[in-house]
Amino acid sequence: MKTVQISLNSIGKVKSFVNTISQFEYDFDLISGRYVIDAKSIMGIFSLDLSKPIDLAIHTEDNLNEILEALEPYIISQ
């Protein structure tokens, strides 16, 4: 598992983020405080405080470089 910090501070970013990670068959969780939601759920994402960075947990070691490259526009720090 790998965790990175991402920023989803606009509706457009949320839509493109969900489209990007939906291409991968792996599980992704967004962690904000004590809340953990499925990162492929647009409704779940909109329940979070999007004004702050969010932790993204990537539940695989396979194709990690490919996933990180696809998520580069959203990543703040690794």
C-alpha cells in the first residue's frame, strides 16, 4: 500500500480524478481525518472537506509507477 497527499479543490478536478482512477482495477481510499471513503465514489468525495489536502491510499504494489504518473496532476506530496 502507498499513501500520497492529493488536492481535489474543484468540481472539475473531482470528476477527472474519478475518471482517472476508475481505469484501474485496484482499491483506492480517501482519508480525511477519521473518514475513509472509496475514492471511486463521486458522492463520497463530495462529502469530504475539499479545501484541505486529502490522503489517498493505493492498495496495490502492482503498476504503482503507472498509477502515480496518471495521478500526478492531483498529487501534492508522496
